[in-house]
Amino acid sequence: MPRVKRTAEDHRRAELAKIHMAAKALGLDRDTYEDVLWTICRVRSAADLDSQGRFQGRFKMLAHFRSLGWNQKPKRKRTNDDPKDRKIWSLWYQLKDAGLIAEASARGLRSEVKALTDCDDLKFCTAAQKSHIIECLKKWLERARCI
């Protein structure tokens, strides 16, 4: 998928969103937030902050919020891009819904993967091993439906 080029306005919106998320995470009320804006950058609204030039207001505000202890949460990476991984997790949740396992946790799936393939985790399994896991989980579900 080709990357879309971000414009200056996109960067501005993203930085303003970070500023507002930081203020919320730090528990700043409206008056305190405006006072911090005035103290750090001499503006009353985040919309008036600039990103270039000698003031770099949005950068200063984000740096100030970081100094107060705010950390932006990193973006979560999507881990289940493999269709076989998604199928295994789907079957695992079906087993939970059928009442065959008590909890559909990653730890429980890892122990089942270890028992079926001798791999410590699903991410270390080959495509053939994942196919074997899928078939075993399907059979487990079928046996439960027959009873």
C-alpha cells in the first residue's frame, strides 16, 4: 500500500491532538490548561501555536507536558497479519464459547501450541505446524458438538 504524503496541516492537527491528549492525561482543567499555554508560549489557544520559526510553540508544549510526566502511548503493532494465526485465534475463542476451555488467554493457547508442535509460541511455528494446529482445534470442536 503506498504511503500517503502528509501535509503541513496534517502535522499541525496531529500535534494539536497530542497536546490535547496530554492535557487530558495530566488532568488539567480548562483554566489551568490555558494558564500553561500562556506561561509557556504566550497564547491562550493551542490553535495559535506555531511549529516553525524561532518560537516552535507546539514543540515547546509537548516538551513541557513530557517534563510533567506525560508519555505518548506507542502505536500498537498489528500482530495477527497471518490468516492462519487469525484462524487459530478464532477457533480458540470458539472453544471458549463452547465451554471447552475456561479462559481464552494467550498463555493457554501457547501451552496448547507447545503440546501440539513443541514450539514455544505461535509466532515460531511454520505454516505446516499452524495447519496442524488448525486441524486439531477443528477436531476438538467437532468432538464437542457430537456429544
